[in-house]
Amino acid sequence: MAMNTPDEGKWTEAIEKQTSKVPSGVYLSAAMLVMATSLAFKCFGKKHTALFIGQWAAPLLIMGVYNKIVKTEGHD
């Protein structure tokens, strides 16, 4: 039994159309850069800054997954 899904709003469709143009490797590269930067701050004794910057990796990777889904599945 298929469920009816409401149409995505115009705003969401516009965002997905633009973000699908970004290569998936950009998000992975950004996440790796953030992790390396976090490690550098940790090595220089800036513990709190390292933790703050290190937390950016997960959202970047999630955005990369979302980007990949939009590219493969398309938008409504």
C-alpha cells in the first residue's frame, strides 16, 4: 500500500535543484579538512576550539548524504 506524500514546497525544490549541482566530493573534502584543522588545534593545545571545529564534520557528511540522495532519487 503506497502512502500519498505531499508535494515538497517550492522553496525546498529550489534548494534541492541548487544543491544537486555541488559535487559530492566537496562535502567529503570539507569534512576531512575540518577534521585535520581540529587535529591541528588539538596539537597546539586549543582543546575547546578543536572540539568546536571537530563537531562540524558530522553535519558536513550528513549534507553530503542528502546531496547524494537528491542526485540519485531526484526531487518531487
